[in-house]
Amino acid sequence: MSSHIPLPKERHSKSKLFVTLSALASKKREHAKVIETHPFNYQLTVIAPQNTIDVQKTLPKHVGWHYRIMLKLSDLIDPAFIANYIKRNTLIALSSNGFIDANDVYAIDGHGKLILSLCKDTYETLGLTGRQAKFPFQRNSRFIVEIDLTASCMDPSKKYFQRIRSRLDDVLGEPVEFDIGYYDAKTGSSLVFDLPGACTHQAELVVRKVPGVLVPCISEKFLDVNRQSEDWVEQAQELFEWIGLASNGSQAIVSDATDSSVCAYSVPEPNTTADLELATISGLLSPKSILSVVEELLAEAQASKTDFFACVWGHEDAPVSWGSSEHGFFVSGENMYAQAYIPRRDRSVTFQACCPWDTFS
């Protein structure tokens, strides 16, 4: 069972919002694929009723640390770097000081692809083959160069490699500040990245307890939908909005703080009151570590028949969102997803939100 439905643009401020209903037991693993294909993440929040699933223990168990380091771009194509980090496990890197619509931005996507998102002047001076970006402020003002670091042609004895190294050294030879995560390829657990000058940043965990929260009841009809309808679109929009408010600990969803005369927001009905626990962990989060968190919590939730929610924020200045979908910023830069897990019905609801300048569809 699955429905991947784009909500109408007028229902989500011209940004794009996609909703996927899927069965947790399905071999398609649609809820997991959304997590696995979203490489650049900086924050995860899990929302659950208190004393049901152990979010405070599970998040730091699977999410460790990342590094900040100054590197030249040519360091990223060094044969030893490729052999020791790119090919051996999973490495994700993102330059930390650039804006995707205004500056040169560099990244490694976790699958061995080096992505250079370049301004026109840099691209023309660099002289490497690329393509025009989908979302420049002006025509022909931004370009993308992609280099597969795992390809056989990335051999120091070959002209292809020699040209890339020469151009990077000559044109982009200054050190760049990177956030780098090095992870176990199977589990997503943080591994030691032992290059000189690497500064370790431990993931930060914040736990909040919010009593008396109004939680919308997810109806059987909503979970069984097989086609889009006006009522269903409205319910989906309301659920997504509630998850966003809950993840930020908004008082607008607390029962004793809700006053219809002063608060424009009202929790969708029917709803129930619950004491919630919000656990937020921040850092450079690998997709597999997020999936490990979700899968462990899901096993606990299935045993206790507890619904819970997860919200993941992606880097707004990352060059891609999901997979190879090109990402820009424009005026908002949305690059995030939220998931509702309903184990009593073997269902998950996934919301994928991205700004207008994003090729994901």
C-alpha cells in the first residue's frame, strides 16, 4: 500500500510538499528510502508520549560526532583519502561558509560523488566540464561540476585525474572549511577521522517534556486513502503543521494555553491530550544513523502500540536534497521531512518539504 501525493502549490506557500502513505511491513521500504536518500541533515527531533519509548537513550546511542576541518579541494581527490575514507566506509562533507545561491559550495554526498556548485566566474576559470544549474538568479550564472571519486579514471597515472588535480590546485587552491562526517557504511555510527587539524564536534542532545499537549487523532479513513481528495489534502496539511509546531515545543498546541480568542491556530479535531517528550539531536547526521534511531524506536513502539513522530531538517545550502535532486535556496531553502509512525495500523505517513528551487518530484 502506498500513495505518493504532491499537495497543490496553493496549499503550501508555493514551496513543494509531498506526502507518502506506506505500509511499514512493505518490501518497498518507502519510509526508509526517504531517510536513506537524504544525505545532508543537521537536526533530528523525535516526538512521543512520555514513558512509552526510550528516545533519550536511543538518539545518542546511534548519533555520535562529526568534524570541522580546513582542507583544499585537491585533498579530497588524493588517492590515499579516497582509499581510506571514500571507498572504505561512508563520508559526507559540506563546505560550511557558502550560500548555495551566492557562493561556491562544495560537498561529498556519502556515495563518493564530489559536487561543486559554482558561480559563473569560478566555473569558467576552472575549466572542468559541468552543466548549467537549474536555479540561477540569472541565466547561465551558476554551474554544477560532479566528480565520481570511486571511478577507475581517478587514477594519478591518468590524464583525467591529472587535469582535475591541476585545475583544483590552480583555481581553487585555498583551504576551505568543511563539516565532515565519517560513518560506518552499514550502521551509520560515527568513526574516527584522523586527519591533522580535524576538530571533533559531538552531537548535542536536548530533551524537553511538554505536558497537556493536544495531539490530533489520525483517522482510519486518512490512512486508507487511495486517491487525493479535498478533505484528505486538508487533513494532511493540518498533520504536517502540527508536527512542525510540536517539534518546536510550541505553546499553541498545549491544552491549557490554547485560547481561541487570541490564538489563530487550533489543533485539528478529533484530538486527545498527552504528555509529550521531545528529544532533539543536532550535528552532521548520517542518513543511516537516523534510520537506526527510527528502526529501534519503531520496534519499541510496535510492542507498546505507540504512535510517534520524527522531524529531520536538512541543510538549506546543500547542493542536493534527495538523491541527485538539485537544491537551491531562493527565499526559503526548505529541505526537510517529517514522518508519523502508526504501528497499530502498520502505517507511516511521510512529508517531504522542499523550496520552489528544488528538482525533487
